[in-house]
Amino acid sequence: MKSRFPHISFFLMAAALLALGSCGNDEAVNSALEDFRLDIVTYKDYSESSALFQYVDRDGSVTELVANGIAEPEIKRDHRVLMRYKVTNEKHDRAQIAVYGITGIISDSLRVNSSPIAQYDMHRIRLRSIWQTGEFINVRCQVEYTGKARSFYLLMDADTAGDEVVDCYLVHDLLDKEPLHWRDCYASFNVAALIKRMSCKAIRVHLTDVVRPDVEEYIFYK
């Protein structure tokens, strides 16, 4: 089964963290190693040496994260990343943070099939967790490393677009490359287009998992 969508080359968790802070003394190093949060966040803006990120909780609530005194991150606006950071001051829905590192992840919007679903490859993964935060469905898993670009995205079955439960598929295509070994992977997919539909009551995600092969779908209710 092959996809007609463009290939996606993505960063795996083994990629080096892009350090944004200073490690000038042992205390700073220890803090970065021991006292931190590790969250998928959205990069929003940069102005006057301050970067703005957004953290979305499982209940959909949004907290703005402001990192002062850092260089402008080489990240596209509204792109999701895995960030290691510490909250230094928090008030209501806004927090000042110290950023220890940022790792690129798969960040994409929901796609729609142009061919029958059976023609898309759903190569196996080792699922660690799949969860919803606001308008995002997030995946933590392991994938088989090939050293080459692959396709990895969330695909909606257009035939179910008007149903109360919309079927989506985690497409994973190695593009005929030889798998070598397992590597960690994070992904976050924007499904706002479905959440805004009055007819949609739930999103059903189909995937191929070798950890729990008997579980082939996960349902997320609006």
C-alpha cells in the first residue's frame, strides 16, 4: 500500500537537543538534568529576545510559556516541538520559563485520503502512548530506523467525514527502505478541522501496534 502524499523526513528522539540556555556552572547543569518538565508545546512567536510557546493540557486549557533572553529558535510558527524546561514564575494561564532544550518532532495537520484507504501503508510501530490535548492528537512511540525519509501522518477517511465517529489512520510508510533498529519518535497532529464539525462526536484512530496487537483503534471524544 503506497501513499500519494509528499514524503516526510522527521527528527527522531535520538537527535541532539538544541540547547538554548547556558551551562556555566555545575548548579545550572544539575538543575537542567534533575528539575524540568518535558512537554509537547507549540511555538508561537519571537520578539525582543523573548520566545512564546503554548502548552495545551488534556482538558484543552492553554498556558502561555514565555522564555526571555534567548536566541530566536529555528522553528516554524505554530510548529509543535518537544521542550525540556523549568517554570520559574507562574500566574494563571501564563508562565515564565527557562528552556533547557528543544527537540524537533513530527508536527502536521490532519490529511484526507485521495485514494482508497487500503492503498496506504500502516507499517508497525511500538506504541508508548496516544493522547489528545485540545485540538491535537499526540503519539509517543518507537519506529524502525532506516536512515532515510519516510511518510508518517494522520489520514482521515473521507467516506466517514460526515459521520458522528470519524475514522482516521496513522499512515506509516517506510518507502521500501530496509528497517534496521527501533528508535524513539514523537508526533503531534492538528485535528481542529474535525473538532469544529458539529456532526463529529468522536475521532477513531486506527494504527498497527506490535506492543498490543489486539488493540487496533483508539477513540477520542469531543
